[in-house]
Amino acid sequence: MDAGALSPLIMLVLMFAIFYFLLIRPQQKRQKQVREMQDSLEKGQSVITIGGFHGVIHAIDEGTVVLESDEGVKLTYDRTAIREVKSEE
């Protein structure tokens, strides 16, 4: 085999490596951070859902979270619907 025949193979491997480090790996890290945040939710935390609802965790169990708004309205969401925990500031 000469170097000319290996060139397309090397380019293919190089392209896969670039895609992995620029696209796949950062997405996996982000998913891991979100999973850890959702697993560490606690009663009383202010959160934002993926739909934009702002509320305080009233109750929590294995798969669901009950959020309470300022008016005392309580809504039940899947734990995976929590996008972020609002900072205490």
C-alpha cells in the first residue's frame, strides 16, 4: 500500500476526531451536568422549567416535581422538565 491509498482513510479518521471533540464530547458533558442538577433538586429551590415556568419546589419524588407559583398554584412536572435552578441573588 502506498501513501496515496491511505490519504482518504486518514482524512476520514481526522474528520471524525474533529467532530467528536467539537460537537459530541461537549454535548455529552452538558447532558451530564443537567442530569446531575436534576438529581440534586431539593424542596424550596427556585427553578425554571423548559417551558419557561418559574416556581419554587413544593414537593419532590423520584420522577416528578410539584412547583408552586407566587399565587399558590401548584403544578406537577416531570423531573426532566427542570431546565435550571435560579440563583439566590
